Amino acid sequence: MQIGDNIDEAAQIVANDGIIAYPTEGVFGLGCNPDNDNVIDRLINLKERSADKGLILIAADRKQLSRYTGTVSGDIETRLDNSWPGAVTWILPAAADISPLLTGGRNTIAARVTAFSTAAMLCRACGHALISTSANRSGASPCTSASQVESEFEQLDYIVNLPVGTLQGPTPIFDGVSGKQLR
């Protein structure tokens, strides 16, 4: 495992099918290439998480999410425009051809265009969206520092050792259709 603050190095590890930990708005996230089922499966196993829960995607802009999301109505567009970039995750219609490991087998996907500079820079360096699931074993509290991540997950390929944002905990999750807060 490598630990450092080099965004380009972390992006290269993602490109080589590695799993990284990186700071987000309020907690550390675990991330990998959302187009590689083998590495996604490895990530799910690291977290000791059920594959039917689905995963969140994080992106630097809407374009990075376009291949993962389906068509959204005008009401949903308005909600996204009013909250992105930002610390809000939305449950959106999923594109038909994406992995069920991302959606948990549903026809929706959780996604966020982040305003948090470290995470946005990482997505830009990767050139695509990233999986962003909290850095914790299923049921445990999310890690908020690189040292916590290091002691919790020995099998990671890289930890981006930079501070998390000011949000207290993971981002809230809203249903795109109803607008209701789910977390």
C-alpha cells in the first residue's frame, strides 16, 4: 500500500485497476474504476458489504456521469441544477447497460457531482467518474483520516493523504423522483 498526496499517482493506480481511498466532503471514500466488475467486486469484498446495496458514483461534472445515468425529467434536472456541484447525492435512473454491481440490481444509481476540490481533481485526473463508497467495513463508522483508513484496510493500493471537507459525515442522499431525503 502506498500513502501520499499525489492525485495523479492515485489516478494512475485507478487506471491500473487499483482501489484507492480518498477524502470527500466529510469522510474518506473508497474508489475504483466503475467500469471494471472485477475491481468493483474486490471493493465490495473489502468492505464486507452486500452487493445488492449498490454504490455511489462521484464526478467532477455531469458529463462524467452521462454514461451511467438514464434520462431524467425536467423536475429532476432542476433538482440537480440547484444542488450540483455540491455535497448532495441523488438517486437517479440508471443507464440500461451498466453493471448491476453499481446499482445493486436496481434500475437506479446513486450519483454526485462534487464541489469538494480534492475529489473533483481526482475525477478529472482519472478522466471519468469514480466509485465513492465510505471507507468503512459494513456497519462500522466511516474513516475520517488517512491513518484510520490505513489501519482499517491493509489491502488498498493507495491512500490520498489529504484532509476531508467540513461536512459532518457522509453526504445526504435524496431520491431524484420524489425529492425526499433518504439519508
